[in-house]
Amino acid sequence: QVQLVESGGGLVQAGGSLRLSCAASGRISRTNDMGWYRQAPGKQRDLVAVVTRDGLTNYADSVRGRFTISRDTLKTVSLTMNSLKPEDTAVYYCNAKIIVFGGLESDYWGQGTQVTVSS
């Protein structure tokens, strides 16, 4: 069994910063890509940023230059969000592509953490 536990969401004023963290645990043989997605009310869940096992990153155009994703360890990932805007308000989900012992790669999701940016 695999768990992704997120922390760090909250309420911040526009222009402020927040840092989200996510840690994977369980019977993990290998963790590949890790990333963050977000879902605003009434909208689909969209990719925010992803980092590969080798440290390569990719960002949504809307956050590039403001957000930074980092692979702190092979099983943890963080998202530093600067210059936050009200349109960044959403539930943020950690995602990881994980291979468990004796299994194939699967997608795993955290429970989500609310980020609210006030104007």
C-alpha cells in the first residue's frame, strides 16, 4: 500500500508565498515522476508542475517563473509558490508514478490541500 501525504496549504494574500510538501511512503520499489496538479471549483484537474526522477522539470505556462518544483529526496517533492494570484486558488494534489514491489507503475494521489489566495 502506498500513501502520499501533503502539507503546507493555507490562506495567503495576493503576492505572497506558500510552500507545499508531499511525502510518499509504503511498499515502494521505485518512484518515478512526481508532480502537482490543481483543481479549482467547477474546473478540471490540471497539471501545475512535474519533476522526473532525474530532476528534469516542466511547468504549466500559468505558473512558470513563479512556482518552483523540487525533488527533495526520491520520495518527497515540494512546490514553492511565489507571487501568488487569486487565480491560483484551488485544491492542490500531489501525484506520483510509483512501482510497488512485484507490481507495475501506477499513479498515486494525495488527499489534496487547499490553497486560497485573497485579493
